[in-house]
Amino acid sequence: SNVVIESGAILTITGGATISMAGGKKITIMRGARLNVSNATLTNSCEALWEGIEVWGYDDLGHPALTDVLSGAYPASASDHGVVYITGNSIIENAHNGISTSKYNEVGWSDPDYHGGIIVALGSTFRNNRRSAEFLSFGSENVSQFIACDFITDDVLNQEVIPYAHVSMWAVKGVLFMDNTFANTISTATKQGIKRGKGIYSEEATYDVIRSCHEPLQPCGCAEWVGNTFDGLYRGIEARSVGVDFLYPLSIDGNVFIGNERAILISSIGNIELVNNDIQVPDYVGVNCYGLYLEGSTNYHIENNFFKSFGSVTEDFFPNSG
């Protein structure tokens, strides 16, 4: 059955526990409630995908300081956002939407008044979900973050569902991605094109996909930078603007793209920073692969990226961009 964490309540799942959810069932974190998952697994029972986690918020209420979320001090009342906090090598798998910042009704419509829930995931795994995290429109700065997580598709999804994207974002700003892996490890001989899914898909969103320093030098500098890795996907990052506002600052800094049919697509977005990335373009027979494709974009900063093609043809094509 469904699990509901009511306002003012905290549910903690830990100690190596495995929670199996029936097909189509979900965990709901109401406003002012919190779910902590540490060294535990949330999965499905039988053959059907479970629905996933919904974390409810207030679309007109700003987010708190991240330190309050990390310390457990937030939420403190029913007038606060809901929080889901995933740590300690936890696993969320075989879900339709691993975590969503929305409230859905019985027919699948989202209630925008409930957008704004907070997701923090550290050192954990999202595996074989149609989508692992979904962010819906929220006007204030978002403190949600994913650090050192693995987003993996390594098997055919239950019910032959096609993976959509590990993370999708619509009209949000400030979500942080650092030191994560986004991958599809299924053989390209059996799954190609859109069936391989995307790493990050966004519309009208501002966010950071950046590296961090693992070995600082004294008094300054860094000996080892580690970024996000995108491997074996249809598209690593696809960022679009389909609305009126054109400027959505986007930082893609210090990441590795390996074996993706189309590593990065930027469409109709300004104020892009794309620097220090290692982009390896594969050679798949009959597939038009590319490392970076910009269309209708402007005011971009692209510098110090390393492109390597394993095929016989390389194209630089930036239509209607300048």
C-alpha cells in the first residue's frame, strides 16, 4: 500500500533495511515532514515498477539554508517544505519516478501549489528507474543537491518501460550536481538511440554540473579535480528553453562524457559556461554522434574543453548561434 509521512513526522529507514513497494504505490512526504534513508534500499516487489517518492513543498515559500537541511533542523513545522535526505550508500531502484517534487492526483496531474520539495542525495545509487529525480517549477533558489551519487541503468526496466532521463528539471534554479555518475551500461547492440535515456534533461532551468577538488594544494590550487561522468547515454545533458525568457545561466565545468551518442545539446539558452570538460565522441555505425551541439544560443563561454572523436567524421555546427 501507499506510505504517507504526515506533517511534523520524521521517518528514518536505516540499518541495511530493504523496503519493497508494490507496483504503482508511492511514498508521500507531506509538507513539514521528512524522510531519511541511510544505508537502506527502496525497491519494488514482483515485476511492476513502484511509483516512487513524492516530496511536497510550497511554491511560494523560499528554501531554508542548506545547513539546516543537513543538520536535520529542517523542517520544523507544517509550514515548511517537505524533505527527502538520501545518504550512506542507499539505493532507490525500479521506480517510475524515483523522487518527484510534486503532488500528483489519481489521473497523473501535478498540483503546482505543492512544488518546491527539497531533495538531498549524498553517496547513494539510483538504479533502473524510468526517471530518478523530477523537479517541477519553483521560483526561488533551490538548495537541492546530488553529490557522489550513481545514476545507473544496467538492465531492461520492468514492464519494458523505456528510460526517460536520470534527472529532469523544469523552471527551477540552483540545483547542484557534483561528482556523480550518469550511465547506461546495457550493450549498444541491443539498445540504441532514445532507448538509452538521458543523463540530465531540463527546460527553463538554471543549475550547476561541476567538478570538485579532491586534492587541494597549499597554499592554493588543486592537484586532482573530479567532475560528473556521463557514460553510454542517448544524450548526456540536454538543456532547452521553450518559453519567453532566454537567459538561463548554466555551468558545465570539469566533467567527462564517454560513449554518449550525443553528449551535450543546448537549445535557445544564453549565459552558458562550458569549460574544462573531456568529451569523447563514439563511432557508432549509422548513428550521427556529436560532442556539443548549440542551436539558437548566445553569450556562451566555451573554453579549455578536450574533444576526441573515435569516428572518421567530426563536425562543428552551431546553427543560429552567436
